[in-house]
Amino acid sequence: MTTRGSSPMALTAVRSVPSGPFDRVTGRAPRHGAGAGPLGRVRRLRGRVLVGAGLALLPWLGYLAGTLPPAEAAGWVTLDTLEAAALLTAGTRVLRGDSRYRVPAAAAAVLLVADACVDLATASPGLEQAVAVAMAALAELPLAGLCVTLAVSGGRSR
């Protein structure tokens, strides 16, 4: 159905114009020049960081399951499994140019902050507490910050 003064061809042309880094119709990055330029490099770097962090958690899950008492391991393994799933989902979607990465990025941010808080609250004084502070300051909270940035701004550079 067309309206006066428009044609089906004109409507198609309007629908295929991308807006920002993602196409509104397909939800994916446009094919032409999608990986070129600073925005493409930043997007790829952010996606790789998220995927790398998610993959790094996988051997950690095995370590936790094998070294902690079963009741304690269940909670930590569950939390870290959810973190890994959220990071991997957000990261792979960012890398593919799929605009649906915001919800898993937000979930990862919440889980990472919760993990840091619980680690700090339950760590024994001494080496265990120092490791918890280092993990929070150097890994969990910066990664949560990246996830918040992606969830809120959509990762667009300003």
C-alpha cells in the first residue's frame, strides 16, 4: 500500500538507511565499512574483552567446584556461571554487530558487582582479603564499568 507521492521503491530506500552503528531494521551493523575506522575497532575490542573474560571464567568454575566444600561451591559456581553466560552473550553479540547486547551487558554488570561485594565481605583478613580487593579493583569492577557503558549508551563513542 502506498500513499500519495510515495512509491514502494522510495519506502524501501528509507527503511534501509542505517542509524548510528546499527541498522534499525536488521539490528546489525551495516556491511559496508562495519569493521573499518575507530568505531569498528572499539566495538571489536569491547566484544573481545567481554568474550575473553567469559572464557577465562570457565576454568575458574572447575577450580571452584574442585576446591570448595560442596555447599559453598554450589553458590559460587552458579554465580560465576551466570557471569560467564552474560559476558559471552554480550560479547558475541557486540562482535556480530547485533544490537541486543544491552540486556546481557547489564546483567553481567550486576553480577560482577555482586560478586565483588560478596568476595570482599566474606574474605578473611590477610592474603585472602588482599586478593579479593585486587580482583575487585583490577578485574570485576572495571569489567562491570564496561558492561554498564555498553548497556546504557549502547557503546557509541561521543
